[in-house]
Amino acid sequence: MRKECYLPMELVDVEPARMKKITDEQRALMCRHSTMHPSVYIKSINEIRKNPQKQCFEEDPFVAAWNMNVSTDMLTLPARVLPMPEIVYTDQYHVTSGAVRD
């Protein structure tokens, strides 16, 4: 297919992705390296927004095409921490908040 070529969705078949399965160790390693603490994430976002060389969102053709605006302010939302539910695996094995350390 060429660029700028359109087909109705009803006529398109998407082949399933052929990906190699990863091991549990690989999955754990990927999660460890891709997870950021919220304070580190906020700091990295603030650094990008303060540096004019890094903040090129407004020049991005996708952002312009969809008429989007990227705010420089962090969004603050009210939230609360929910209590941990009791997890029942079997009649003899229950996990409660008292059994789990923070």
C-alpha cells in the first residue's frame, strides 16, 4: 500500500503480531526499568517543560493537526488511598492488610 491510500475497515485483515514470548525474569526486569516513582516522573516532566530546546510539542505536526494544546501546568486532582481488600485464595489462606507491610 502507498501513503495516502485509504481502505474501508471492513476490507482490512490485520495479521496477529508474531512476538517472541519473554520469560518471567525478562518481564520483571522490564517492569523494574520502565517504572518511575511519581516524584521522579514529575521532576522529568518539569525539566522538559522548563527547557525550550526540549519542549517542541507545539511544533509537532500531530499536535497541530488535531488542534491540541499542551499545558505547562501540572494537573492536580483530588484523590484518596483505598483500603486494601481482603484476598481469599482458599479457606485456609487469606491475605489481609494486617499481614502485608508497607
